[in-house]
Amino acid sequence: MNTEQSRKPAARLKLRVSAAAEAALREGHPWVFAEAVREQSRAGQTGELAVVYDRQDRFLAVGLFDADSPIRLRALQVGRPEPIDAGWWAGRLEQALERRRGLFDARTTGYRWIHGENDGWPGLVLDRYDGTLVLKLYTAAWLPRLDRIAALVIERLRPERVVLRLGRNVRDIAASRFSRTDGDLLHGAAPAGPVVFLESGLRFEADVLRGQKTGFFLDQRENRRRVEGLARGRRVLNAFSYSGAFSLYAARGGASSVTDLDVSEHALAGAERNFALNQGNGAVASCARETVRAEAFDWLGASADKRFDLIILDPPSLARRQAEQAGAIRAYERLVGMGLARLAPGGVLAACSCSAHVSADQFFGAARKAAARSARPMRELQTTGHPPDHPAAFKEAHYLKAIFFEAGRRK
Ligand code: SAH
């Protein structure tokens, strides 16, 4: 099982990096890009540990080497050398669990245990959906030690099953070199049906084997709670609804109607099932529900006569790379403008962005510009960021932001 120790160990891989990369590591940035590597003691293999030495030949960091990614090293430990052994990994897991202690009661059984770099587990995510854990890898560097990491997690958390999910960039390497496939079971049996879990007392399905991310958007929990508190008596439009979670919170909060709008049939079918799962709640049962399958920009532009009292806009990332940043900022401004135009007097709009390549300032700036251009006065209610189980510890980790506006009562 422990291939690293059963082979005669090669000498530890050593790196020297640019002065800028050294400074970044010291400041807590976890990545060293390939072009910042100045010296390398030998060819390295994806997944082995590499040590970075500084100009004075002192230990600077140890991390996961990744020969297959432009992010050549992901730091595990910076500043003080420590043996990266079983006890170290167990301690690292404990820190992540400790950080979430007391955040969730029994009414929430779906949340993130490990949020990658921000919890000292670069490129690795661990989500809980009741008895099911989903371990998702965004770098192949974890694959050589996957069995050991899974064993540690299973021993500590005692889940019913553990599902392996693989980021797009990892899938080919996982199949060809490690015989691993997206959706593999690392522990326990495949679920007989969809995995059902609780978020704030509401029941949801998670599509853990095939769904986006790890099967559900766990990062929007706090914004959904805000929406629930704003929903009483309101007609709600949930644009980019995915599995309808914002709508369910709104319904429980007393919304008179909810409209789920998504381009994906599959997403809308999931939303329908989630609504059905919560019919035991009186407010949900008495809320009118409608679905619209459409491209949201087109639909918002075309349905000028339709008004809502509460609108949620939660599009997918509009900038998948840096080059798309300027276009994304313009798209956010247009989207928020169209949303604001659909608000009834006194209505509230919640606009979200999950693009890491658009900063909070850029997104809020675009949204405020749309609000200033609106025909009516718009009052900014609040802005929000990351939930506590998705901490953001370095610049690129900040992706989630939302801004809430209230439309003036005058026409
Ligand atoms: N708000 C959701 C998450 C949204 S994920 C939640 O709380 O869980 C983004 C969703 O937008 C996906 O369901 C995707 O199908 C949908 N989508 C992507 N592009 C779209 C478009 N142009 N118009 C409408 N929906 C779109």
C-alpha cells in the first residue's frame, strides 16, 4: 500500500525558486508555478514531496510536486521543517475538523470538511453529505497517496461510503497511471439512489457520482438563509437555479411563489424532486412553484412585463480564465441591470458571482454601476463573501461574493 516506502527511496527532490516565488511562499501563497522553478535536483514525479530551499540554502517549504500541471508545487508546510508522516497528516485533518466545530447542528448534515489549500490540503476537497463523503481531487499529485488519505479519513470520520471525484484535468492521468475513474467508490457500496442530506433542516438530493462540484452547491448556504429571511409574501425568481435550493429556502420563508429558471433540464428535474422532498413543511407545500427552461440572459431580456419581489441571480463562473475577465465584468453589469428591471417596487435582488478571475471589488463595482443606471433608486442592503466552511486564505481562493439591492418603492 505504501509504495513510497517499499521502494528504495530516491533522494528527496529539491527545488530552488525565483525570489518572487520565495516571497510569495513566505507570505502564505501555496503555489509555485513551473516558470518560477530555477533549479531542480532531478526529474520529479507527480505526487512526490519536494523541498524548496531559499537563497541562503535554508528550508523554505515542502509540498506536493506536480510534473503534469503548470502549478509545479503546492505547499504543505512552510517555514519550519516537519516530517510529513502519518502523524502529520492526521494532525492536518484534525485542524480542518476543529475549524468547523460548532458550525453546524443536526439540521445541517451537508457541508465542507476540507477546502483545499485554505485548509492546508492543496487541490483536495472533502464534502459531507450525511453518511456519504465525497473526496474530490483537483491535482493528480494526490493519486499516489490516495489510499492512505482515504484510510485516514475513513478511520477518523467513519462514513458509510466515500466517493472519489476527479477534476477535469486529473481524469486522464488518473485512468492511465492509477486506474482511477471519476465516481469510483473508495469505501462502502454505491448508493442505491440519490444521496439525501439536510441543509438548515431542508432535505436535498446530492448527485455525488456525476453532479457539478461534488453534487451540490454547499457554498451558498448562508446566502440561502438570507434569502429565506427576505421571502415572506414575495414572488421569487431563482435564476440559474440548479437544484432549486434558493427556492426551497424562499418557500419555507413564506414566499407566495417561486420560479426556477435554468437552461438545464437535468437541473430543473433535480429542483422538482427537492421540492417534493420537502412537502412535509407547510410553507413549502403551500408555495406555488413554476419552472422555466431557458437561457437566462435571453429570458430576462425578453420577459419585460414579468415582475418579481425577490430575484436571485447565481450564474456559473462567467470568467473561466484571466483573459475572460473584462467580458465577464460587462456580463455581470448587464445581468444585474436586467434583474433590477424585473423587480417590483420594494423588491430585492441578490446577485452572486463565483468567478475567481473577477474580484469582489470588480463585481460589486459592476453591480453598483447597473444599480446607478437603473430607472429607479436602488438601495444597497449588503455584500457577502465566503461561508465559514469554505475559508479563503489567499488571493486566488476568493471566488464567492454576493450583493443585495432593494428597489425604491416609487415607479
Ligand atoms: N444557484 C444554484 C447554483 C447555480 S449553478 C444553487 O444554489 O445551487 C449554475 C446553474 O446555471 C447550473 O444549473 C446551470 O445549468 C445553469 N446555467 C448555466 N448557464 C445558464 C444560462 N445561460 N441560462 C440559464 N441557466 C444557466
